Amino acid sequence: MDPLPFAREDLPSLCRMVDFESVDHVVCEIDVGSYEVSLALNDSDGNAYGSLAHFIAAEPEAGGLILAMNAGMYEPDMTAVGLHVESGREVSPLRTDEGAGNFFMKPNGVFFVRHDGTAGVLSAEAYAGAAPDVRIATQSGPMLVIDGKVHPRFEPDGTSRFIRNGVGVRDAHTVVLAISTEPVSLGRFARLFKDELGCANALFLDGMISSLSNGRKTLIGGTDPVGPILAVYKKD
């Protein structure tokens, strides 16, 4: 394992280090009953934040931000690729069309938190059929784990390797975020969620641009732009 790119004492309070298949990962487990999970893309002027650093700088110091992470893929103009819902408002629609790249490696999927506070990850097709009443939602792809099974198109340990991040749900009240500290394949990253973190459904958020902040500074990534941002706050 390579040296960590941050000091362990800088980890967000909800996060811990997990050594899986000889690679260190930061894993953050969020009880959605005790913490608020939000999504953000644009600032108050309608401009994309573009980085976790800019997002943090725009946050009030006493706002209770615990961590932030990139939360999905984006177009060249920084708009979200696929579904993006903030505070119950759909900013960008669900996409079930075909295309090139990881986002379109079917099944892709959606991470969401309903208005009743429960969380889920569903394939895009299942989400369209269920039409859950969501407060937030972000679409990305591919799915990492689908009903307890690794995505069928993944090799056990393919040659495409990046620092990657993703999100899973252990149950309706527990959201699990993870980011590798070294480049990993999709297959290895999916096994982390299935075998180590106990998530029957998990979604790939991105690779190469993957970033994590503790609410004060960026710990992983930060050199490449990010689009949608997932943020976790203390509840009042």
C-alpha cells in the first residue's frame, strides 16, 4: 500500500480506513436518521461549483458540514449527466438511452433519499418503474452491485484502474460512501461494497476525478473539476 495522501486525524468523523485486497479505502457510514445527506451542483448565482474547495468556501462556517464528495458525472458545460434532484426539485431528467462510456454501461443506476428519510440505490430502469418520492437523487453508472451480485460486465480485476468512489446502501437507513486511495479496477471496487461493506446495491460515482473533503479541506483529489456534489451535515 502506498502512503496515504492525508493525515488520518483529518478523516471526517463518520469515516474510517478499510484495507480491502491490499488497498486502503476511506469508508463513511451515514445514519440518515441522524445526519442530512444533500446534493449540490450550482452556487447561488447559478454557476457550477466545479470543485469541493469552491463548495466548501461557499458554505457557512457554522453550517455543520461534515464531508463532501463528488456525486456523479457531468457534461462539458458542467451540467449533470442523467437524473439530478435537489430538495425535491428535478434539475436534470433520468436517462435510459444508450451511449458510450461508464455512465452507459447498463445497468446504470440512481442513488436517492426519499422525503420520508429512507435511502436506496436502484438501477435506472427499476427507478423509473418505482418512481419513488425523492428529496435528492443522482444518476451515475455503472451499478457496482445489483441485488447482491457484482455487475456482470466487470472482469475480476481489469486493467482500467483509477482512484474511484461510489455509494451503497446497507439498509434503508444506512448510506455507505467509499473512495479508494490508490487506483483500482471496477471489479475490485465492486467487491469492496459486496463482500466487505455488506451493500446489496451500490453505484459507481466516478473515477480519476474522485474527491473527498472533510468539510474544511480536500483530502483526496481536487486537481480535476467535479460536477454534482454529495454533502453530509449534522442535523439540528
